[in-house]
Amino acid sequence: QKEVEQNSGPLSVPEGAIASLNCTYSDRGSQSFFWYRQYSGKSPELIMFIYSNGDKEDGRFTAQLNKASQYVSLLIRDSQPSDSATYLCAVSLLRRDDKIIFGKGTRLHILP
Amino acid sequence: GEEVAQTPKHLVRGEGQKAKLYCAPIKGHSYVFWYQQVLKNEFKFLISFQNENVFDETGMPKERFSAKCLPNSPCSLEIQATKLEDSAVYFCASSQSPDNYGYTFGSGTRLTVV
């Protein structure tokens, strides 16, 4: 079983709609959860992190964490063409300051 | 500086040649991580450092890969006797506290082995 799983997409969402990206992880002891955005040919850029169950909002982005279901999601409201990118879910395992394990990413395409 | 500086941006090596990549972390960041990104966005963890000490090297193919982070020098990742499958983008990332802040990535070094 992969440690961090994401649907590879592409996920196509009309401009202005809500994009919903999902991720599951296998290690129940995982502590920290991150969403990175990576444009083609560029390096990943951290957009959200979450540690506690529930929702965390930052501008148009909301991260949701459900540790019981081992599930993390990212919602992007009012999607813009500039949101078209690959979104990587990443999970930090049990040991403090351990490496982050990345999913393979979901390609998001916002349709103008 | 406020960015993770990786050099070179591109590197081409013939199979069997040595490749050396460099990374200068953000000032004040004590953790450095190296990842290899191959096709289809798969990030493979290679090694991490806390200051100049190896923190986790479970991802390193030790027979050909080595890495160092020495005081007052950029960190380095060296591949002896490169193979075709080493072709990838190698990202370095640094952090002051990975659990709390995640990483800041450098722009990567694209290694092509021909």
C-alpha cells in the first residue's frame, strides 16, 4: 500500500467553481499534512499545512483533515486559470522533523 | 538568503561519469532534504541533514550516491558512475522545523544521463 495516495487526474473544473482535491495516507501516526502546488517545470510551493482535525482556511484555500479516516483534502474556491497545476499532498511521519512523504500529485485544470 | 539556491540548473553526463549537485539552504534553516523527482511527479526521498549531520539516509542508493553538508559550504549530492535511470530533477529543500513549517524548495537541478 502506497503511503500517500492521490488521484492523478486530470481534474477539470470550470473557472469560478470549487476544486476539490483528495488524499489518503496509510500511517495512522502521521503528524503533519501539507499541500504543495507545482507548476510544470517548476519547484513545489507550499500553499497549506494542517495538523489538527477539522478545517483550516487561508484565502481561497481550505485544507480539511480527518485523522480517523486518514484523509486530507484541499478545496479551492473561485478557481482561476492560474490555479491550473499539479497539487501534491505530503505527510510527515511519526518521528519529529522526519522526512515528508509525497503523493504522486493531482493535475488540476481550470477551464476558462 | 531567502531562497534555496541550487546549482547547476542543468547537468548532462555520459553514463558512468560523475555528477555533483549543490544546494545552499536558506540562512537559519538547519534541516536540508534531497529528493529525486522522476517522471509522473513521483518524489523519492534521498537523504536529510540536521546541520552537518546526516539525519535520515534511508532513501540513498549508497553504492553510488553520497551527500554532505559541511559548515560554511553549500550542501552537495554526488553520484558516482551515473546510470540512465538517474536522469531526473533533483530538488533540495530546507526548513527550520519541517513538522511546523514544511519545506522551502530550491528550483532543482535537471540531470540528464546519456
